[in-house]
Amino acid sequence: MRIDLLLAGAGLASALIALRVAEARPGARIRLVEQAERPPDAHTWCFHATDLTPAWHRRLASGLRARWEGQEVRFADHRRALRAGYASLDDAGLARLLAAAEGIEVVRGAPVAALDAGGATLRDGTRMDAACVIDGRGAAPSRHLVTAWQKFLGIEFETEAPHGLARPVIMDATVPQIDGYRFVYLLPFSPTRLLVEDTRYSDGPALDDAAAADEVRAYAEARGWRGTEARRERGVLPIALAHDAAGLWQEAAGGAVPVGLRAGLFHPVTGYSLPVAARVADVVAESPLATGAVFAAVRDFALPRAREDRFLRLLNRMLFRGCPPEARHRVLSRFYRLPEPLIERFYAGRLTALDRLRIVAGKPPIPVSAALPCLREAPLLATAR
């Protein structure tokens, strides 16, 4: 039986597309193929309340692990409570959403050997043909995308006594600044369940898990949080410095539709991927279910977005190429003194021209002499080819 929509990879980008298409096209035959034998338990995807449409808040509600009113940031020179709500979705919640939707099949233990516009060939030789084929298998090296890295290791603790946190701390940068811009990320899931995550914005992707875990435990111990380790998560995410989106899509032409990290579809500065994945899912659901039509629709969404994101990539180049690693925290501290509506639009990827001016106005976050070489992204792309 021919499949209407085949998605390689069962991660966030593919899952949201499957959910949205199942809702928009009752009766559609949707299949996700994933190489992992078992559902993972190592992802936490978060978003700000202002990042998503009301429709997406409704779609995700039953899968959310937690939702909070407000959040905060901490720096050596100031602390700030922010009004925007915050929410988290984990692997178990995503699996529940997929299981509850009609017409979605998830095939695990099925590594893809070859993917094309007409279907997938698995490593065991099985062929799956489909009207529409999407590639959501995660980040892949590309000469069209130059990145730095956001690296993290988190430990979720069940604490012996209440930890005392009522809302997320999305950045505690009062910690020693090592390996780039470093902060600790805190998510309180219950009075005694807490995720403590050591995060670094670094020039290289190497992550020393043992050392990072030691830092997490030391941070918790210093605050009197004692307990047992319930789970652990780690990640190394791209932070875009330069992106030739037109070249990426030209190279992908004629094949499956790239989405998610594979297509450079993530927030360039924060690395957050859920809000962009939701928008791409809307684009797919509103298109005819054919590889060529969906390819054109997603490309036509991605190219203008990449142009709009040029300013964000410039900020990244100023942070990573124009600022010493040990001083990067000052750039972020300054940003979090800006008006809250601007910060909310920044996270949602909806900056206005006035917002951009406000971010760089006043005392420059880095010396002008250091900023000037960062203005153009073409030299970075040239060195990647």
C-alpha cells in the first residue's frame, strides 16, 4: 500500500509535521521510519509562550511535561524576572501525541540506507514508496552552513528536600566562564524534581561528559540540592554563523525535502527548534502531498527566513569571532536589560527594524574594531568550501 507521507527520522521536526498533516488530512497514510530501536528519553524541547500560535498551544497541550508562568535570568551584574510563560515537551510527551493521532505509524529499528524523492530503501533492502518524502534525520555537515556550538549536559535530580525553585532559570551565568559563554539552565518539574544543565556556547563541538557532569553535581551541591539522578541528557547543537540557504536548497533539489536541523531551520542564536518546526509543519500541511510541491513550499518558507535571520547570524559572529570567550557573558547580560517585548520577539524570530537598531545602539557590546571583520558572512562560507 502506497504511503502518502514518509518521514525519515522520528525526531521533533518529523513528528510535528506528522501531527499537523494527520490533523489537516484525515485518512492520510503517514509513516515515520527511525533507526533507533526504542523511543529515547534524552530530549527536552522548550519554548516561550509567545513563540507559538494558539493552535499550536492547543495541539501540544496534552504532551507537555510542564508549563510555567514566567522565567528568570541571572548574571553577575543583575538578575531579572521575565513575564513570558515557558513550557517543556519531552520524548514521552511527543510519543503520546503521535500515538493518539489517527493515521500515523512509527517504524523503529529501521535505518535508512538511501532516501530519494520517491521513497526510502532501508539497510535490510526493504523499499518504501511514498507520494511525499521528507528528510528529518537531524543535522548533517554542509558546506552551506558554518556554525559554532551550543553544548550541554543535564542531570535531572529527585531531591531529598524541596529545591525551592518556582520557575525556570533559563540562564544562570554567575558560574565561572569556561569554554566560551557558560551558564546553568534550571527546570523545576516538581517541588523535588529538577533538571540542572551545564551549557556552553563554544567554538568547538567537543563535550567532556564526565567533566560537565561533575560541574552539574558541584552546582547542585553548592545550593544544598542533594538527591538521586533520575535521568540525563546531552546535546551538541549548531549555532549559525553563516548560511547560504539558496545553495543548500539548490544542492538538495530533486531529492527528499530536508527539514529541521538538516535544513538549517532553527533559531540561529538560541538553537531552539520547536517554534520553527511548528511553522514548517504548517507549511507542509497546507501543501499538496507530493515531494516536489512540499519541497517548493518549504524552500519558499526557508529562503526568506534565512534572509531575515542575517542579523541574528551577525550577532553570532560578533559573539564568537569578535569577543574573547571569557567576555561573551557581558554581551548576553546587556541583551537581557532590553525591553521585554523585544526579548520576546527575539525568541520568536520576529524582530522589527527598530528592534535590531535597539540591540546594537548605545555602547557597543564589543569594540568597533572587532565588529567590523564580522560584518560579512561570505568569507566564512568561502573557507568552508
